[in-house]
Amino acid sequence: MYNDPQSVTVNSVAKSMPRISTGDQKAIYRNADGSFTMTISHQKVGNGRIKSLVRIDQRKVVTDPVSAVTDYDTLTTMIIQERPDYGFSMVEVEQQWAAHVAWLTTGNVDKLYGGES
């Protein structure tokens, strides 16, 4: 089980998120004002595969530029890994995660935001 609380740093500000829920292969962490939530989960999928998810949701008040109506909306970022029960070592899994994280440079994220593929 992960440490309680979990923390992410957004714009140089740490967001501490205590665990608010624990279930079968799933935990949810949320900060005090509810603006950040982290979900970590695992599930067995077809053909003996395991899917692991790390998800961060950021909730805030946004204003519609056309109608000027304000409401809550959510920005979600997820990383999902699907792997077989056997055949890949923990080191190989760690290396692929590290490669994925290293790829997420500001330039590459800007291209994602711009819809490039």
C-alpha cells in the first residue's frame, strides 16, 4: 500500500492528499479542499493481464468564454500500464515507466495540448 498521504507538486505547490477510500485493489486520495484527487488501481483483464492505473483529477471553477457561465470542471491525467502476469521483469517495467516519464517534456506536452500526434 502506498504511503498516506500521497503528494503531487503542481506549479511548485505540493498538494497533500490523504487516503479517503480503500477498496479491492484500489485507493483514492484527496486534498482538503477537494481540488485534487489521485486514484491508484489494479485489475485483472482478459488473457491473464494486469492493468494498473494512476489518475490525477484537478477540479476548479471555470468560465465558459461564450456564455460567461461559471461551473466546476475537471482536468484528468492518467497513466495506464497493461502487462502480462509473467514474462517482463520488474526492472523492465521500471525502465519503461522511466522512459514514459522522461518523454513527458514540456515540449511534448505542448504538442499533445495542440492535438499533434
